Amino acid sequence: DADTVTDGVTGLVWQRVVPSAKFAWPTAKTHCSDLSLGGSTEWRLPTLVELETIVDYTTHDPAINSTAFPNTPSEGWNMNSHSTPATAGATA
């Protein structure tokens, strides 16, 4: 599916393209729960540990596989309760 990426190690399914909008934490949670991608409607915000599984430490700006996650912004990622981009939701 062109809209999702499946992690072969964890089995998590990720949204391939990050929306350009940034959301407050509650809105980001709602955004993910309202998604319908890859034949699934069971999307949620990933945990910090889950996000760390897709970090590519061999690259930067952004530190992620740009083939799997094209056009991922290199700035703006913020894991706090005040503001976050609509991060790639993960579902098991």
C-alpha cells in the first residue's frame, strides 16, 4: 500500500507521508484515531519507544529512511504534551 510502511522487525504499520500540519497533542491523537489508511482504521500516536525503532542513526536531517518515509521534515518533531506534528500513527 502506498500510504503505509510495515516495519519488518516490529510488525508496526506506519503512515508513510507525514501531514504538513502541526497539532496540539489532543488534536494529534484525534487525527490519528480518525485515519483510514492501508485498509485500517485502528491508528494511534506511537509511543516514544516505537518512534525510536524507525530512527536511522546513519543519516540526519531527518534521521529516518527517506525512501520509506518521503518528504519527512527535518524540523518540528516535538514529543511533549503541548504541540506535535501529526506523527505517523502506528498500529500493531
